[in-house]
Amino acid sequence: MKLSKKQRAELREKFGGRCAYCGCELPERWHADHFEPARRDLEVRQGADGVRRLTSVGTGRPESNVIENMMPACPPCNISKSSMPLEAWRRWIAGHVNSLNQYHPIYRLAKSYGLIVETAEPVVFYFDKASQAQRQA
Ligand SMILES: [Zn+2]
């Protein structure tokens, strides 16, 4: 969906100029993300070999291509989320620590020297916190 300049400016301010997901200040070249993917044909699935991959599971969803379904996102979040549904992406991010421990010796070494502390905290998106704060105000 092509946003007008005004729509894009409004979308940028949806969370005070911050990425809806990680909460960083949006860079100049931010992305307008489809909250519900316009294409919901990819999901993280575990293959027979035990490796989790993005897997095609269906057809596109043109009804998601509306301004109400858009979120301001930094490029790394938007590219990482890709066309994953939110909860699938949340699970995928949560799995990154396991991947780092499994496949990255420099991560394990840095951890063994106390440079990295794993918190086991749940993945909470910025918009989750922002809407929680709004409910408490
Ligand atoms: Zn982000």
C-alpha cells in the first residue's frame, strides 16, 4: 500500500517517533510494517531435521493492506518480522538466545566471562508497553 505524505507522517508518530516493536527512535529511513501480514504465507516451522525455518503455509491477505494495520518499524525489526504473524515472530526472537548458545562460540565465551547476562525475560514489544502505560494512566 502506498501511503500519502500525511499518512506516513501520522504513522511515524503512532508511538512518538519510535519503532512499534523494539522502541528505538525511528531512523530517517523507517519502514511502514503490516501488523497483520499482507502476505501470511510464511511461518517458522521445525523441519524433519530439527532446524527451524521460514516455511510457506498459505496465500496472501489483501484485506491487511490498510492504514489501520500499519505500524512504524525500524528496518531491522521490519526485516526480521518479514511476513510472520506477531506471535510467531515473538517466539522466533525468544529462540535467538538458544541459537546463540548452540551455534556461536564467541557468544558462549563472552557469556562465560560475565559479559553477557541472559535474563529469560519474555519478549515484550514497545507497543505492548505503550498500551499498558496508557491503560494505567
Ligand atoms: Zn525496531
